[in-house]
Amino acid sequence: MKTIRLTGAQALVRFLACQMTVVDGEKLPFFAGVWAIFGHGNVAGLGEALWHQRQSLPTWRAHNEQAMAHAAIAFAKASFRRRAMACTTSIGPGATNMITAAAVAHVNRLPVLFIPGDVFAARAPDPVLQQVEDFADGTVSANDCFRPVSRYFDRIQRPEQLINALPQVMRVLTDPADCGPATLAFCQDAQAEAFDYPASLFEERLWTPRRPRPDADELAAAIALIRAARKPLLIAGGGVLYSGAGPALARLVERHGIPVCETQAGKSAVDDASDLAMGAVGVTGTSAANALAAEADLVLAVGTRLADFTTGSWALFRNPRRKLLQLNVSSFDALKHFAATLVCDAAVGLEELSAGLKRWRAPAKWSERARAARRDWEVSATAATRAGNAPLPADAQVIGAVMRAMGPRATVVGAAGGLPGELHKLWTASAPGAYHLEYGYSTMGYEIAGGIGVKLAQPDRDVVVMVGDGSYLMMNSEIATSVMLGLKLVIVVLDNRGFGCINRLQMATGGANFNNLFADVAHVVLPAIDFAAHARALGAEAVKVDGIGELEAAVVRARASARTSVVVIDTDPLASTGAGGHWWDVAVPEVSQRPEVGRVRAGYDFARKAWRL
């Protein structure tokens, strides 16, 4: 057997460079590169190995470990899980900084490889700098925190352990049903130790997505359920995008007259021009989608885990005869909520459902009911996004201005706060992947770093990041990274002077205004933060505008610029779109000295009666 003598780190890096995939008929490296912030624990081992492999496996440096991992995750999402990135850090805080990002990838079923440095396998110098010691278990290190937020976890204590670990890493990163983050906690002495590896480990391997077909009995049962329905509704989740099932979904909708709505992860899977496209569904849904969901007697959920924002905490589907059919590549998700299951690839499953339905169509009255609801919603959406005369604009008006200024070839990126709710309802996505929201884990600080990942995956599209002042303050360092790497973003900062979304939730649950807006926080000096000056200090072009007219003009200029540009606008922390939306289960105290809480609790108890699990 032919062997190659390499260090553990060199073997890992060479293996990563040999993994390939096919995207739109073009063979590409599966790993687009490695994000690295070096320190003791990875600079000597992995740092040296990455330098040798830098032509075939690019290395990028960020300014924050969590942020670089968000960029890697966003790249994988924007690549529809066809490609991924790796992230390596030192031991200690560098490693644990990535744990939040690992949770993001885990919740959203997105592939990323984490390679945190670890302690010495030999333990001779213990305790080393930044080592976390467990008083009862000598095998534990800080990297064990990755276990619950990794699909696959391994600690590499000997260089030859990579021979068995690396195929498992690739299995997780490429399996549509088990996709998610993999973690190799790499002991720093094992990185530098040499081993005679079989040359076959470094042969090029092509990874293409598996497309499991539906079971014949499940398929027959699913077809019968749809045929029996008088008011069917289809919910498109992120799995539609990851499967490339958009065309199959469009054919099924048009051929069989079934109205369709979208989750946060599934938005952009459906052509907004379709008169049966109802838009967003659930807590952040359109009035059209939610009205149909309340009446539907069959909900066909495709590629979604049906989280509480999609189901209105399971109070949205109110038809007492409602049945649930879940088409999902993962049996874990398909089985939820006692659903009838169709476990298969989304594109294959939709094609076979349509073929089995033959000439069947939903009742014309139901399809027309959907079209009328869509027309009503369009009126509401136009009104919400139109510029008004209020002293401070609402988020919806900012969204309208940004859409007009950026045009149809823009991808919007966002995450936490009030913006995801407004964007889900109001943003018009022009192509699959043109809407990029991290809302599975709703992670503040994802936005700017995520924009970098999207730009890497979609270099020919304009990328606009919409972020509130709260998220901006949590993680803004990657503005400097975007400038450094020439990855141009348009960043719109909506400054409502605090955590406006949670302040509204606090008020809605009867609470006093407390600890959310700056005005309601204990302070010696009320902050007057100059976000534009801060962004310029990080290397970006930046301007603060006054009103929607100035905003629109500034975004047009930012779009034409060659450098990352930041546009700041003050917004109303209390305003939100009145149309659409749905109740969300946020537990209200049963007992409180505030009468407002008692009144809200009475309404909460009434709303919970609509639960239909």
C-alpha cells in the first residue's frame, strides 16, 4: 500500500482540498475555504498546513470567531448546502466563541466543519494556557461544549484517528437528512505528530446529494389524502430550496390549483408572480396565507420542521377536520405532530405526488378564495411600504425604500429583532436564495458576517444587509473583514435606540417598559451613538440620512459604490405592520401586581384554547 507521511494537520487539510461536488454542471471543491483565527493550539499545526495548501484551499482571517463561523454558515445556506466551509480557532475562548454559531448551524440543518484546537493529548504540560479543567473527569475540555450542537463530534488525539473520522465528517456535511455541523476537536500535539497515511485517503472524491424516493405505501396514502381534501394548503420550507425543488413545486401548484405559502427558510422557493403564492405564513405571515391556513382541511408541509413561528404556536390551523401531511427527507421532522409522512427528497416527492394526482385539481372555489386573499394582501403590503409623513419611519417603510433602491438583483440578509417579521411579509424575492434570514436560532450579530458568506456564494448579486442598532452593536467587526477582502455589502442600520422588538413584546405581555430601549435603561449618560462615524472607522463608506427620500437616494449611491457602504436611519421603535401576523405563545405570568399583566393573561388563556396539536 502506498503511503504519504504527513502531520495530522497536513493530512486533514489535504483531505479537505480533495473533496469535490457538482453545482449546475460544474465540478467545484466542496470546501470553498477555511476561516481561521490563529492562536496557540492551531497556529503551529493547522496554520503551517494551511499555508502549504493555500492555492487549492483558501484561508481567510476574520475579526471574531463567532462571526467567521456565521459567514461559513451563510455561505453554506446561500449555496443550498452544495458547498461548505471550515473554521479553525485556538483552544479556550477562541473555540468557545464558535459554540453559538454551531447552534445556528445545528438548528438550521446547515453544513460547516469546526476545527477548534484542543489540549495536549499527552497531557504532559497540563494545565496549559486557557485549559478548562473538569475536577471529576480528566478527559473533558472546553470543546465538549460542542457536543450538543454538533451532528458529529470527535476528539482527535492521535493523527491516525483522522482515517476513520473524516468520512464521518463528510457523511454529516453531505447527507440531506442528517445535515448539520461537524466538530473535530484537534489536540495540538496530534496536529503536529506525523503518520504514514494511505495515499487513497487523498484521492479526489465527488459528493452529490442523495435523493431518496418515497415508499410506495406512503406515497399512495399521501395521494389519497390530497384527493380527499377540499381546502388543501401547501407550506414550502427550506428543504424545497436545498433540494432544488422549486420548479417541481411550481408545476404541482399550477397543475393542481393548490395555494402555497412559505416559512422563513423557504421564502424565495416560490415565484412571487404566481397568483396562488400567498407569501409568508404564521406569526410573521401575510393575511392571505394565514386566512387560508385557518380554513385548510389538509396542510401539506414540504421540507419544514414546522416551528412555532410557522404554526402560530399551533393555534393557526383551526379547521376541526384539518389533517397534516409532512413531506421531508428527514423522518425526525416528518413524524412531528402525528403527521402522515412522506419521507423522501422534496423534488422527487413533489414530482411523484403530481404524477399520482393525475388530473385532480383543488376545488375552483378554494383556488379563487386564495387569489382574492392574495389581492387583498397586496393592497395592505403596498400601503405598509409606502413612505409616510410620520417623524420617524416604520421598519416597513424602510424595507420598501430599500427594495426600490436595490432592484430585483439583490439578496437581503437579516436575522433577529423586528426586521425578520417585516421582511418575511414584505420583501419580494426575485430568485431562489434572494431572501436570506437566519431565523431558526434568531441570532443577533449574524447579519453582517452572514452577508459576507452570502457574497462569497453569490458574487454576481448585490447583497444588502438590514440590521437593527442592537445587533449592530453586538457584532460589527466584520465590516472591516468585508472591506479587507473586497466583499462589498450594502448595510442599512435601523436605529430605534435599543431593543425595539423585545420592547414591543414586553408591552404586549403587560410588562412595564424596562431594560430594552435606552430611554428605559439605568444610565448615567444616554448614549448618542454615531453609527456612521463608527462604520467609517472600520473602513466602510457611511452616511446617516433623514427620512425615506434620503434613504432611497443613499442606498442607490451605496449600490453603485465599489466599497462596503453603511446607511443609517432613525426609526420608530413602536411601529409595526398591522396587517397579517398571528398570535404567538409567550407565557404571561398568572400572578402579578400589575393589572395590565392580569388583563393580558386573560387574553392569553383564551388564545390558548385555539391550540390544535
